[in-house]
Amino acid sequence: DLDDGKSWRARPNRELDATNDKALMDLRSKQCPPGYWPVFKGESFDIWTPDTGTYYAWANPRKVMAHLQEKRERSGRQGRSAFSEFPETWLRDPKTLPCLRPRIAFRDVTRATDTRTVRAALIPGEVFLTHKAPYFLRPRGDEKDEAYLLGVLCSIPLDWYSRRFVELAMTFNIVNAFPVPRPGRDDPLWQRTVQL
């Protein structure tokens, strides 16, 4: 949650609530209906695996994007919202909805018996996410900063650190407190992380 006003910034956010937004989802169809997008849950991706083929539901993008657009415009005016850091023009433009592009998501659910505590991936665009698969918004920075963050999230040292605090859920309070180093772009370790 570092906000020094100069370097990149990433904020966790949730897209759809599996209970409250259930009316927006097709939970019955076995195959994706024509024109629908998959709704990812935590099991829909794994570390370095952007799509496991296991989905929570399907959703009509026209309906869900209208819902998400209304939700972010409303929440963007609230100071605590992750959307409050974005310009008004970005908030009002439906073409900037995060669901349209690849983004880093992480699994909310974790267990002490799991081999990894932090399970993050760069998931594809044109998918929706339940609250069990939060994602990162990027108010500042670019794709290289996002690649760096993904590399750190998937690293063994960060996983070791997170295991000291996480029991069952990867809450936003825990994620925001992760000690993510901020080396300069000329640092060879930063460059290697981005390259990987």
C-alpha cells in the first residue's frame, strides 16, 4: 500500500460478489453460452497458470460491464475506494474497465497444507472475477511495474513471508502490508524479475 506519489502503485480490488451478484451469472450451463465470458473463482488460476479451465459461472458481458461501470463510478467518489485514485475521465469511460484487459489476480483462499500461500497469475482479459479472486488495480505505473509485482508475488521469499501471517484467507490488510521491495529500473534484479 505504499503511496509515495512517485513510484508505481497497486491496490487490491474485488469485482463480483458470488452471493450478492449471483443474479448476473449463469450457474447452470455446463458450457459457455455464446457471447458469454467465464467467471473465475480462485481455482480458475494458479501460480504462473492464468486459466485452469475450472470456472465459477458464465456471464453476459453487456449486463455485467454495465453493473461494474455503475459500481466503479459510484465508488470512485469515495476516498477509500481503490478507484478514487483514478482520473474522472478514466472512471467514466467503459472502455477502461479492468475486465477487458489482462490483470494480476490472487487467490483469496489459502490453507496451511497448501504448498504455496500466495497464488497469483496474470489472468486474461474478457473474464470476470468473484470475490475469491481479487485483482490489482494500477493507479500509477505501467506493464513493466505490473510484471515486477507479479514476479515478487510468485517468489519463494514472499511466499515464505506470507506464510508467517496467513491462516485461511489472503485479506487486503495482509496483502497491503507485504514488504515489496522498490528498486530502481536500473537494478539488475528488477530487470531480471520483469524479464521472467
